[in-house]
Amino acid sequence: MSEVNLPKTSRGWETLEKILSAAEKYFGEKGYYNTSITDICSLAGIAPGTFYIYFSDKIGVFRYLVRNLGKDLRKEIALNIKNCKTRLEAEHVGFKTFFDFIAEHPNLYKIIWQAQMVDEEIFKEYYAHIGERYVKGLAEAQQKGEVTEIDPEVLAYCFMGITNFVGLRWVIWEKAKIPEHVLHDVLKFIKEGAFAKD
């Protein structure tokens, strides 16, 4: 990733993590435009000169943070669904993993939505990377007869929209774990649809 100069020592990685943690907090709470490099350095406990060892400017740390959060989320979901026996089970585990992840990173929503104004390409890239993996998994499930023959990209973005707004409603607004009945109803909707059968 060209926007970051990756460290070569464990101490350097620790410093980079401090920068990212501070950036995540301030970009989420104060917003990108109201956050300064000085703010980030102060919270990270580093000198401004140290910041510039890793990043040349504020947009660089913002882009790297968005990419890093997206990569961590995708990795967490992939790891947790790896041993699922069915696609429905993978959806269940994947949804729960997403909700747990945003509980640990409550500023993720604000950061990603800001990205649409700060850097539209990084905003689209974030969702595109999640969507690519999702489409692949749904297409494989369709080949096994587990998922109905609907364009898997359409399905992927529908499911992403569901998790996005259910997570917003309960995890972000209520600052609570997703109630079991909510997760149950989301999966029921995915499996059976919303309309009564004729």
C-alpha cells in the first residue's frame, strides 16, 4: 500500500498500531476534517516527526485505516465461516462475526461513511472487496443448489445492506449485542423471504 511506509521491526509495528488506534478514535469521534495530525500524535504518544516516518499526510493514514479495517473484517469473517457445513450456517456465523467486529470498532460506520466524501474511491473499494468475496461464496452455494438462482452480486449487496442496517440499529444505536430473536429473524428472512406463499 503506497500510502504507508511499513515498519521493519516489532517496535515499529507497535508504533503504527498506536497511530491507527488514535486515528480510528479521532476520525470516528471528531471527523476527518476536524482531526489534525497533532491530535493523532498526541493520543498515540508520539512526536509528529515519528508520524511522518509512516505517513506523508493525513489522507494517507485515513486510506490505510479504511483498508486495514476492511481487511481485518474480511479476515475475521473468513476465519469464522471456514468450517461451516452449509451456506445458511455461514450466513449465520458471518452476520454474528460482523456484529461482534463493529462492537469492537464502533467508529467503523462513521469512518466508512466519511470516506464517501473524503475519498470516494476508497469508499467504493471497501465495499467492493467485501462484495467480491461474498459473491464468490454465494455463487459456489448456488452450484450446490443451496441458494436460489438470483444474480449473486445482487444477493451479496442485499445481504450486506441487511447486516449494515441491523448492526446500526442495535449495535451502534443501542450499544448492545444483537438480540437472538433479531438474528433469528434475519436468517428466517434470508431463508424464507418476506411475503406469504400463495
